[in-house]
Amino acid sequence: DGDGEGKEQQQQQQEEKRPAIEGEHYLMHTILPTDTFSGLCLRYRIKPHVLRRINRFSGSNLRLAPHSLIIPLGPNGEGLNGGTVRVQDTSCPEFKLHALQAEFPSLRHAECKAYLELADWDLEEAKKAAADDDAWECEEEAKRLEKERREARKKVVDVHVAVPVDAPSDGKGDGGLTEPLLRHFELPCVT
């Protein structure tokens, strides 16, 4: 009988070493404006202190929590305290809007809505378009900074040219000067 307990312990240790699988060991919940902390605890049948500890936040203010929460599941995909859990509806527009905003926090609400409308409310397509635009903006910013750096290295100096007092005059009163007294010189860049 002692041998049976040893095998059971080995099987349990192997299961603990397995990587967590979404849907089997945990769920991801994107926080929506209509969510409350206690509502999430009831929905997913999880104790408040466990939800806080897993997601590394304190209190019950969801504005201080991560945009997407990890919801641990018990055996067979049930809640940790038993019973079935209601999974978040990922097909509704509100979810898609907040999921996109959680993925790209720099985007405003109207921008997220525009990406989703352009993608016919396909969340993955909207994420790809936003990521492509973000990459393009980063490239353009790098180009702009490089151009500014090159311009800053280029030095132009204005020099006033001295005119001798005994310069011949052609009778027009300008002392015989036919060129401006200000000259521009570009200095070589030293790196």
C-alpha cells in the first residue's frame, strides 16, 4: 500500500512541473468598466486574497489591478472552491475594445474603436494593425532623431568680414564693397 502512495506522489510532482495551460489551469479575464472585485470573486468562485496574491495587487480597486487578470482554476476547469465558472464573453464589442486597450495602453478609446471598426471587429486583425502602426511610428521616430542628431552635428558660423579703412571708393558711398559683409562657414563635423 506504501508503494501506491509513492506513485501518487510522483504523478502529482510531474503534474506540478507541467507548464500551466490556459483554459485547463487558469483563465485570463480582461477587466471591463462594469466589473467589480467582488463580482469577479463570485463569478470565478475564488477567494479575494487568492485573486490579489496571484495578480500581485492589493485592495479591491480594479483600477489598481493589471488590465488582464489571471484566474486560477481547480481540477477539471472548475473554480478553486468547486462548481463551474462562467467564462468571459470574448465576442462582445465591449470586451474587444478593452482587450485592445489593455494590449496597447497608449491608444485612446476612440483609436481602439477605429482599429476594431476597420478590422470588422476582428480583435486579432485589429491587434496586428495596431502593432504594425506602432512599429512604423517607432521607425519614423528613430529616423527623426537621427536627422536631428546629424543636424546638431553640422555647425554653421556667421562671420563678419572686416573692411579696411582705406578701401577704394567708386563714388557710390559704399567704400567699394560689392559683396556682403556677412559670410557663412560650415565647420567640419568632429566625432
